[in-house]
Amino acid sequence: MPLSFTSASGILAQFDLLAVSHADAVTHVRLNRPAKRNALSDTLIQQLHSCFVNLPKATRAVVMSGEGDHFCAGLDLSELVDRDAAAGVLHSRMWHAAFEQLQFGGVPVVAALHGAVVGGGLELASSCHVRVADETAYYGLPEGQRGIFLGGGGSVRITRLMGVARVTDLMMTGRVYDAQEGLHAGLSQYVVPAGEALAKAIELAERIAGNAPMSNYAVMHGLPRIADQSMGEGLFTESLMAAVAESTPEAKDRLRAFLDKRAGKVVKK
Ligand code: 1HE
């Protein structure tokens, strides 16, 4: 049965550029600035940060989407004022803080992508843990054309997803990837028919929300850090993470359920 979402209350109801709703353990955060193609103004970045600090207590997974015809048009170019270098660093660091809260917060985030996923919009998407694109989605890094550089973590996160060579190509030549090219490059893990990304993202979020929280936490926090470590450090970190996850009551219950033949098997679809 499809989940029935209700609007969030408290501080989460006060954001004018985000629409936040929840159903059981899944919280839906929607960029809600369609007239400006969900362009990321300073206020929207601050609201995203605050939203991920203040998620409803019951949240075990988040779905992130965009209202209107596009997921996100990136940085709000109308706010690109004449900043000196120090102010520019602080502005970029404000984005980093918001997206760090999203990537390394308490729960996994599934992005539902459609239409333009460009510039800062792709930086936002790359901070999420699972990306579902519909066939209308397309990806670009127009920073090169606009005379600026990535500033929302993209040079770190997007290069980790698809490699320095592809990011260089998109930024220097203005190349745009369609949904299928994005899938093959590693930008999304799924492509679904037009209009179906949100439903698929909610389905995946429900499944993720059913995992043991420490398993999800280990995947979110452990995997990317281990990938950045040397082999020796990575293997040691893995052992620590594995020991923590295995020692939780949820892990013990789940292993017992399998041995008692009460748990599902891994089957081919
Ligand atoms: C905007 C923005 C924006 C739209 N900042 N206002 N990002 C870009 O270079 C992408 C720029 N945007 C576009 O290429 C197009 O707007 C779209 C392909 C995303 C959508 O096209 P379309 O035809 O549906 O909409 P539109 O008519 O272009 O835009 C509708 C309105 O949104 C219009 O405002 P209006 O007052 O004239 O109605 C646009 O000006 C406004 N709008 N995108 C401000 N981005 C931390 S570093 C990150 C660096 C970057 O992200 S660089 C990439 C910036």
C-alpha cells in the first residue's frame, strides 16, 4: 500500500522553500521553489541544513525531490554578488556544512531526480546516498560557462562518483549527459520511466528504513571513509565497523531469525 504522507510540524513547517512531510519512518523533503527551478539561494541552503538537523525523530530514511519540471537549477545566480575571496570561502563552506549534514547525518537519503540536475543541483544530488533518475533527468556542470567553479562539494563528491576525466569534460565543454549516460557514468544507480522517480525513491527508502540502523550508519559513514583510506587503514576500519554493527541487538535478532528460518532469503528477481 502506498505510504500516506502528512505535513511535518514545528520548525520543519516553517520553511518557505522546502516542503517536508513524513509517513512512518520515511520523511520526504521537497525543494519547493519551482518558479526559480529550485535554484539554491542562501536561504534554501540554510533551510536544507536546518531541516536535516531537525528531522522527525522517527525518521529512518529520507527522500529528496524537487517540485516542478526540474530537480534543481543549481546556485541561485541572481545572488552571485561581487564577493571578496574571504566571503567566497565562507559562502562555499556554508554549502559544505549543509551537504555534510545530509551525507553524514543520521539516516540515508534517496534522491528522486528529474529534469535539470545541474551545477549545485548535481552537487546536492551527489551528497545523497542513492539516486533514482527518471528518463527526463539530465546532468550538466555549467560552472565553466558561468566563469565560476564548483563550490558545493562537487569537485570532491562528483569526481568520486564518475571520475576526474568526466567532470573535466562536463565542466570544460559544457557537455550534458542524459539520464542513461548519467546511469552509465555512475551519477544515478537507477533510471525509471518519466514521472516514476519519486515512487521508486519512496519504495527504496521504505526498504532502507527497514534495515538495522547501525548497518545503514556503517554504510553511510564507514564506506566513503574507508574508500578514502589506504588499504591497511581501510581494512582495520572495516574490522572496527563490522564489530560495532555485529554487536547490536538488531544484528543478533536478525541473524537468529535467519537461522530459525524466519527471515527472507536472497533471491533473484
Ligand atoms: C534561475 C536559475 C538559477 C533558473 N539561478 N535563477 N545554474 C545554471 O547555470 C542553470 C541556469 N538555469 C537554466 O539553465 C534553466 O533555467 C533551466 C534549464 C534549469 C530551466 O529552464 P526553463 O526554461 O524551464 O526555465 P527558465 O525560464 O530558464 O527559468 C525560470 C526562472 O527561473 C527564470 O526567472 P524569471 O524571473 O525570469 O521567471 C530564471 O531566471 C530562473 N532561474 N535557474 C537563478 N540557477 C556552490 S557553486 C554551484 C555553482 C552552480 O551551481 S553554477 C550553475 C548555475
